[in-house]
Amino acid sequence: MKKVLVIGSNSFSGSDFIDLLLEKGEYEVTGISRSSEKESLFLPYKTRTSPHFTFEQIDLNKDLAKLDRLLGAFQPEYIVNFAAQSEVGPSWENPDHWFQTNAVALTSLANLLKDKKWLKKYVHISSPEVYGTCEGFIKESTPVNPSTPYAASKAAGDLSLFTFQKNFDFPLVMVRATNVYGAHQQLFKIIPRTAIYIKNKKKIQLHGGGVAVKSYIHIRDVSQGELLVMEKGRVGDIYHISPDQGVAVKDVVETICKKMDVPMEEAVEIAPERLGQDKAYTIDSSKIREELGWKPEISLEEGIDQTVKWVNAHFDAINKQPLEYIHKK
């Protein structure tokens, strides 16, 4: 069994990656998160009751010594880090919190890991937000040009990690995936939130009219790509994960409205654009396709259908949850 430490196991992306690892049956997995373990509504791996998974509550901002003890006992061959302050809008209100987690704590983590001889690969989950608004299809070599505190904090963390890779042969490989979605996602995200609002007969706000183009990609396609990068990605490289094309937010909302048999004009209202909102994310993922053989398997239509069915099946439990982002320092 290959040993994998997943940092940020409570996150949408981290929990799906763990679910994929346990499905494969080849990995001994430890997940850590700063919060206590969430319920199965948000953690798909919990339905597996696998003997090959353990969870530890560790906050990278406060408990690095505890993490070091865990590392000494577990000695994972692979570490995959999903942990981050990850919302764009709220990052304007407490930018220092974003930099503390996404850059300062991350640098402390890299400094702790740089001399661990048992570590074969450290996979860092970054974000295309670091590129800012870009024209055309953006490659991995495109310079960072962030336009929000969230993006700037992620860019700062990324650059810091590469200094360790260059100077200490730290086994870093980086992933930047576009807009992930799917069942078990945070309820304030546009796809589950639209389905929830429609069922509750509330109107969904389309910021800027929903004309911003996003590259929505199903979470399991992303997890499959991350696993390939973990196993086969080249140290020191960045890999993009993205669908074949982008789609306007309003078109995604319209697709959900059609699936739920509700006229779009009854389900939406136009709201001002959010500060620093980038107009498009269309990043080039030809590198991971050509080098590692990855390609997306789940169409947007199929993925939206799965997500709407998840909302319908768990609606009573979902309705007891907060539907807005709640910031935790």
C-alpha cells in the first residue's frame, strides 16, 4: 500500500481525491484538516468505511509540531495539499487571513518537509486565479498576474514553494484546475446553489449578468488528473486541468433551470459584478493530456444532472445547512 497524506481532507476537492484513492484500493491514506471531520453529505469517502483511511484534526497555522509528529510516524511517500483560504470575494475583507494560510503557513510547511527523505512527491493544488484576466488559452509558463487578495496569496505561496524546489530539490509538482463542480460541493457554489434556490423558490443572483466565462470541470475528472500527476508528474512542473471549452455562467444556470423545468426569468436576478472578477478562464491543458494521457470523461450536461440529483436526494439535510460562505480565520 502506498502511503498518501491529504492536507485539506474536509475540502470538496480533497474529499473526492480521498474517495478516488480508497476506490483504487492501493493506498493507505491519512487526511488532515483544521476543522473536525464533516458529515457524509459533504465527504463521499465516508460511505466506504475503509480500514485504509484515518483522520487527524491539525491546523497548519497553529499545529505544525503536531503535524511533524504525525509525519514521523506515518512517513507518507506522497503529500497532496488542498488546504487553502479559497474564496475570492471575502478575501477583500480579511486579506491578511488569506496570506497567512496560503503563503506564510505554506512556506513553514515547505521548510518542514524539505529534508524529509521518505517524501517522493509533494503535489500542491494551486489555482488559475493566479493568472488574472487573460486572453486566449493560457499555458503553464504564463506569468502570474493576480487581481484579488486571494489570487495574490496563492501566487505568493506558489512562488515560495518553487524556491524550495530550486534550492533543496524539494519534490514539488503543481496543479492548477479550473472551476470544479459536482455532488457534495459547498452549497454556496453556483451549480448546487442554483438547484437549491430553485427548489426553495428563491432567485439566484447573476453577478454582471452571468456573462463571465468559466471552465467548469467535474470533480472526479480533476481527481483523476491529480492522481496521474501524483504518480507520474515531473518534479518542478505545473500541470493544468481544464475542459475542452469554457461556458458563460448564465448558460450553466439556464441548463439547471431546464433540468428543473423552471423558466430562467423566474429563477434569476441581475446583480452588480463582483470586485476583481476575471472575465474568463480558458487555460490550456494539452500538457497533461499529451504527457500523462488525461482527458475529461464527464460532460457538463451529465455532471449537472448528477449534482441536481444529489440536491434532490438530500434536500432535507441540505436545507438545514447554511447556504452562504462562512469565513473561518
